[in-house]
Amino acid sequence: MALFISPERRQFLEASHLGNFDEAWAYRAEWFEEPNARRGGWSGVCRLGLPLPAGGELGVFLKRQENHQRRTWRHPLSGEPSFSCEFRMLRYAEAHDIPAPRPLFFGSEVVDGKPRGILMTEELAGYRPLEAVVRDLFANGRPPLAEQRRLLRAVAIVVRKLHEARVQHRSLYPKHLFVRRRDDGDYDVAVIDLEKSRTTLISAVRTVYDLATLNRHSAHWSCSRRLYFLLQYLGLPRLTPWARLLCRWIDKRSRRKRGA
């Protein structure tokens, strides 16, 4: 059995009856999303509002799965709970200062021959999916250029930080980038759903694969704004021959995946 409990939140989780695997597995709560069932297994998530001793509540997401395996190089035949992969990547992100949900609890064990996994993370309070933020931003026409650039720059910097840590997200849709507008008008950005992520050695692979996915599924942005995003991601004031080549590769992959 594998078990991790956040040292800072251990007493709090124990007081909330979530301090061990059995309690967390048996915890009764409504599904936040309908459970995903496949190949004789399932995986689902609940949102909990846990009361804090000083008042207010802490929002957490409790994910549970049974017989929901993913083959990895560590377990190429039998596989391992997909939450194991996500937990390792969340800890890796934490160690590399990448904004992402904070892991509070992780456990895995086999019951009656079926592997079970639990992953609990702290809610990103005040954050919303990038696609929702962009939709609202453009709801009443084209927003000011400065506002567009603030958002694009904030997202580009976090994606660059992710890739500089050698992480390829492999599912970088706008719904997997969470955004919070600060009082000063700038934006905080965090990355979620790192279940499919992995580290890769070739930087161009990370860039082209992830940015093509993000480009393909991002609405509203003009070509000039997409170019601005790429320049902010690369940390360049203008296009270089290498940047032009990356741009062509990203566009080519985007078109191929669209079927264009």
C-alpha cells in the first residue's frame, strides 16, 4: 500500500474523517462529475467543502478509482492506478514551482484483487478554466489590446515554466489551464489534469505537441495575438528563424489534427 498525507494538513484531514485510506474511500459525497467507467473499472471525483477551525471552509477535490489502470514504464504489463501518475507529477510540479493543485492525500491498495486509488487535492480558489475566462472577455466584442496581452502573457509564462521543467502535458486544452484575475489587473495561471503528463528530453517535442493542442482548441484569438503568445512563450521580442520554424510546425500539426 502507498500512502501520502500532507504534513501541514494531516490533523485537519484526520478531524474531517479523511485521515486514512479506508475513511477517504468510504466518505459519502455527491459526484462533481459523472464517474468515468471503462474496461471493468471506474474513476470519479467529488468536491468537498471542509469546515476550517478558524471559520470558512477549504474546498478539496476527492478523486477515487477502482480497477482504472494505465500502463507505464514502471508497470508495463499490469499498469498502475492513473492517479499514481498524476500524484507523482503534482509532486514534481510542486518541487519545480509550477502552479498546479496542491496534493493533500494519495493512497493506493488492492482490495479483492482490484487496485484502488485515491487522490485529494486542494481547490484552486477563485480560478476558472481559461476557455470560460476568454469567452467572458470577448462576450461584448473585442476587449482592449492591453487586456488581451496581459492574459496571453500570463498563460505563456506558465506554459513555458512547465516545459522548462521538461514536462509535456499531452492534453493541454484551454480547460486544463485555470486562471484567476488579480486586483492589479494581471492574471495568475495554474495547470491541472496532469494525469497524462510525462517528462521528455526534447524541448521541441514538448513545444509543438502542447502548443498545437492549445492553438487548435483556443477560440477568439486573432493570428497576431497567437503570434504574440508564441513570442511571450519563447521570451523573444520578435520572430527568429527558429521561432518561424516552430510556428510552422505548430500550425502544421494543428491543421493535421483538425483534418484540414
